[in-house]
Amino acid sequence: MATACQHSAPTPADTLEQTRSVIAPELRQLGARNWVVIADPTYPIPSGAGAVTVSVPTGTADTFREVLDQLELQASLTPRIWVCNELAAVPEERAPGIGDYRKSVNNLLSGRFCYRLDERIISMQLAEAAKQYRVLYIKTETRLPYSTIAIELDSGYWDSSDETEIRERLKKLTPTPATTLPPAQPLPVAQPGTTA
């Protein structure tokens, strides 16, 4: 007697492994000034040449955790995280699960550098970044409003405060002119009938 082959649903560990296999190679290609955006399936992708899109079988919070873990493994990049201001105001009755999502994301943000800005400001920043730099868009299974997380990547060994310090040092090393030349004097003009 023949039996039908049955496929069991993937376990959370399987889907996390699938997510890791998709995003790890993409993250290894990124450097400072690149961005990672973790978004819902309907998030609009800018048409800039730097936009790259992948899809994963996990939710945004789990994907965010995996991205942070991968960045820590690389240790050469520091994430600056951008979260939508509107997320704090979405009511549970309009978006079931938003409370658990907020709690998960806030736990992952603990101790990390984070901006909380209106979604439209984050979108404008991403569209501008995609004109010059690579932006990796990761579309997840999460279907919650304002759940997008954007991550601006900075050098893990040379950050903006280091850059500011070196610019100040360069100003001190740049020699200033010791003397200033006097303004040029006009040459005398010879008068007709005379010799110079």
C-alpha cells in the first residue's frame, strides 16, 4: 500500500536557518555607509541602483536579531538603528500582536544606538542613501504597521567621533602662512616721447 509523502511545516529553527543562509552572504558584502532595512512584505523599494531585495521566512523581530548577531560576528561594522516613531502609537486592537512585537524590538534595542523618527523621514533617508550606497532590503513575514527597522552601518573600528577628532588634529597640523605678501604694485606706464 502506497502512502502519500507528507511534508511537515518547517520548525522555527529551520526557518531561522533559512533566514541566516539568505542574509549572511548579503551582510558580508556591506560596509560603512551601507544600510539594512528589515520590513514587511509590502514595503516599497526605491528604484535607486543601490537597492537590493531579499525575502526571508521569519518575522521582523527574529530577522532583526539575526542581523544583529551576524554583524557582531563580523565585528567590523557598528549598527545605528532607526525605528518608526509611529510604532509606539499603534493600538493592539487595530494590529493584533503589535504589543509583543514592540516588546521584542525594545529588548533588542537595549544598550544600542537608536533613532526614533517618523516613518516618512526614515523613508526619505533610505531613498537618498540608495542613490549612492548599497541598501539591503529584507522582506519578512511580519504584517504589522510601522514595523520597519532600518540599520545604518558605520565602521566598527573608526566611528564618527574618531573622524571628528582626526579632522580637528588635521586643522592643528596645517601650517598657516607666516607672512602675507603685499598687494602687487602697478608697473609705471611710459609717457609718449620718453624712454623708460
